[in-house]
Amino acid sequence: MSVTQDIRQTPPAPGSGKSRARVVLGELLRRPRAAFGLIIIALMVFTAVFAPWIMPQDPFEQSFDGLSLMGGPLPPSGDYILGTDLLGRDLASRLILGTQTSLIIGVVANGIAVLLGAGVGITAGYFGGWTAAILMRFTDLMMAFPALLLAIVLAAIFQPSLMIVALVIAMVNWVQMSRVIYTETRSLAEREFIQVQRAIGSGPFRILGKHLLPHLLSSIIVFGTLGISTTVLLEATLSFLGVGVQPPMPSWGNIIFENQTYFSTAPWLVFFPGLLIVLLALAFNLVGDALRDILDPTLKGRH
Amino acid sequence: MTSYLIRRLFESALILLGITFVTFILLYLLPADPARQIAGRSATAETVANIRDQLGLNDPLFVQYWRYLTGLLQGDMGRSYLQRAEVSSLIAARLPASLMLMVSAIVTELIIGLTIGVVAALRRNRPADHGLMIFSFVAISAPQFVIGILLLYVFAVQLGWFPIGGYGTPAHFVLPSITLGLLGAGWYSRMMRSSMIEVLNQDLVRTARAKGLSKMRIVTRHVMPNAILPIIAMIGIDIGLFMSGIVVVESVFGWPGIGQLAWQAIQRVDIPVIMGVTMVSATAIVIGNLLADLVAPLIDPRIKTK
């Protein structure tokens, strides 16, 4: 094994290769908090995928038996394990279907945000100059908008549907990723192994894809994981304010939105969906935080 | 420092200009016709056309933008579609309540966050530390509307310690301030913990211990002042978190501030009001970031101000 490495060679990137992925997974499972997060995520994914078979009742059926004699929601009991909502629908089934909504939006919205953010960050960082000035000033501009208000205005412009909600969240959430990737790409672009590639005439796409991207992967994975948590919270909040996922399609946020007037007499209608939102956001935060420790100990900071 | 100040002020002004442009474009893109909104459902096409003409909605885009911008500079943010009032006076009437809530939330998050951070750092890697850090993870993972409704249920409905909602007495401040401040408390406790640990490992602590100072005195006189400094610089950035948070917190607690104003405007698609609150919030965020950038080099001279 050589002690010194030729600085013109592309150094091996951390976090690439199959065995490396297995090492990271092992590290995650050894940390109690991250392992807890992984278990929650696995349970949620299982619930979302097998939702049609797990749901004990029809989540859309407004059952007459599902209401009390006074016409109010039923507390948790034998037939309805988590009780019913104000329209007499089974809460457990609606929460299970809501898992699908949360995860779909979490993955789609965050996926778009990651692609957009990383794309803008890499482009600005690699090309520098005017490209960077324009792109990063635009990023600063987006950062100055209050995220929730911007999302609300966008949601008001476009009629809310699942895809629009995902797009709106992505539009608000890509900014942070682009800042992180921009800073990293800037410093990488000045390293010798990239300069050498430029000098020997490799095309920008080859350099970006083959030499830069593997080194940025750690940050993309870390901030991509933490971003899912932000996305889940933003979707829940938008749905709670009535501008996110629209009823009767259940989402954890709009279940609370629909039932909040009943919270003093039927607290389970806020407690159970609230608990699920916290659990899912917490799980991705715990895993993301552990990944940051494992993949790159120098990546520390508030955002 | 002076040139840095001037450059940052110039950048902030540019960002605000950009925000007016984006806000204007969003307003322009909205499918709702302002003239139709003002005229009402039963108005004839002719009336609507007249109002369109009066409002100058038939003018070219840049003419309209220029009018919007010069209006903004004079504090004119248009009129609410649904309330017969200027947007600027609606916001001015509600701003004090929001500002008081934010100040109260800053105090709350600092008290909770710093206390947890200090205790966790002093009990590093012991059960208390693990427990407190799990609490701070939950604090940053819990949506504010869930925290708000649950606090209301437990402390207002069940225990009756605090009012269910509204505004006026100090008791009204407690639950909304905790709800708004908990997210920041989660971040601050983690930052304070690592900041404390960093200072605890420095030579000044060893010197103080060698001098024979008590542990209590070392922590309160030497470690905490040094550890708090980097955190003070972050308070400006919190304004951004708060500006999103007040929409939720004020609507849950019926707090008569600009967040509730925005939420009511959203329900009724009162666009000038939504835009007005967005502009005010964005301005507050820009000012907050500017303050954070200006304070940081004063606290830590290693930060370059070139």
C-alpha cells in the first residue's frame, strides 16, 4: 500500500461501492437512536405498501355505526381500534392510508428538491463566475421568503392535487441543498484532480458525473435524508391549513384539520395523527443525524 | 468593517427588490381576477371592465410593476378585497401582537434551549444527556400545530391553568410562546451542548481548575459566557423560522397578529393581504439575516468581513 497518493489521481470517494453501503448500514444499526429510526421507517414503508390489506375498514365509508347517539365521533373501542372521525369513518384505516400520502409526498417532493438543489449547486460551483453569481443570488432570494407563506401562495395559485403539493414543497425546500452542494463543489473544483481533468480536456459532464458527483454523494445522502423530515412536516402543516392534500383523500395533516374543532371532546383525533407525524419526522432526523456522523464528521452545523 | 456593512446593506436591498419582483409576478399569475373580486358576483361585465381600467390592470406588465414598486416604497400595499381597509393599516394594527409573541418566544427558546444544553454538556454521555438529546430531537420533529393543540388540550381544557386562546394577559402568552419557541429550543440545546463541550476542553478551564476555583464558578463564570457567544449570533436567523411559525401558532391560539391575518386571507383568497404579509415577513427575514451577519464578526473576530 502506498503511503502517499498522487494528488492528480481522483481520490477514492467515501460512500461508494456496495460493501461501503453495507458498512454504513451496520454502523447505523449499532447506534440505538439511528436503529430506532430505521425500524420506524421500515414499519411505515411496510404499512404504506400493504395499506389495502392492512386497513381494517373502508377509510372512506361514513358509517352510521361509527357515530355516537349524539352524532359525535366514537372513542377507541373494539370495532374501531383508534375510534372514528367526525364523519363516522374508521380513524385507523384513514391513518394507514395517510401513511401512503405522507411517504409518497416525502419521497417525490424531496426527490425533486434534491435533484434541483444538487443540480443548481453543482452547476454554480463548477462553472463559477456569472453562472454562480446569478444562481446563488437567486438562491439567496428564495431563502429570504418565509417558506410556509411561499408554499401557501403557490398552493393558492395552482389547484391543490397530490403532485402539485409535492411540487410546491420541492420549490420551497431545494434551497438549502443547493447552498451546501455549491460550497462543497467550489472547494472540490479547485483541487488538483479536477484541474488535471480540465487540463486534459475532459468534458464538463464527464468531470461532473465521474469525478465530482461521487465526492458529493455523502452530503447529498445526509441532507436528502434530513430533507424528508422537513418535507413530511411541511406537507402536514399545509394540509392542516387546508391548502395541502385535499379531503376526502386522507393525510395525517388534513385529518387534524378536519377534526380540530372536536379536539376537546375527541382528543384521539389529534393525538394519533400527531404522534405519527412526529414519529416519521423524528425517524428521518435520527437517521440523517447518524449518517452525518458516519459519512462525514466535518459536516456539522445548524442547518 | 464599514465597507462590509455597506456591501451587506446593498445586497439586502437587492434581495428585497428581487422579492418585490417575485411577489408581483406571483400576484400577476393568480387565476383570480381582482376586478371581479372587488365588483362582486352580481356585477355586470361593464362594471368589471371599468374597475379593471381604474386599477390599471390593462397596462403593460412593467408599468404595473413600477406602480406596485413605487406604491410599496410609500408604504402602499393595496387594498384588501374583502375588508374595506388598506393592507398597510391592517398589518400595522396587528404587528405589535406578533412582535410581542416573537420576543416572548425568543426568551422561551433561549431559557429552555440553553438550560438543556448546559445540563446535557455537564452530564455528557450519561442517561440525563441521552434523555435531553432525545427530547431535543422530538422538539425539532414535532409540527407546531400538533404541539399547540396538545398543549391546549392538557393545560387549558383539562387542567384549566391557562386560557384557551386569545390575547391580553401574561397568562395568554405562555402556551403560544412555548409552541413557537420549542423548535428553536431543540436547535439551541444541541448547539449549546456542543459549544459547551468545546469550551470545557479548552486550556482556560484547566487553568481555572488549577487556580482552585469551584466547579460551579468555572461553569458559570468561564465556560457559559464563552459557549453562549456563537449562539447569540444565530438569533437573527430565527426570525425566518418564526415568520412561518406564527401563521400556524396564531391560528391555533386565536392570536390577533399578522399570522392570523394571513391565515384568514388564505381562507378567503384575499390576495393583497397575503402578499402584504409575505412582503413584511420577507423584509423581517432579510433584516434578521443582516443582523446575524453583522453581529457574528463582532463576537468572533476570526470571521472575515472582507
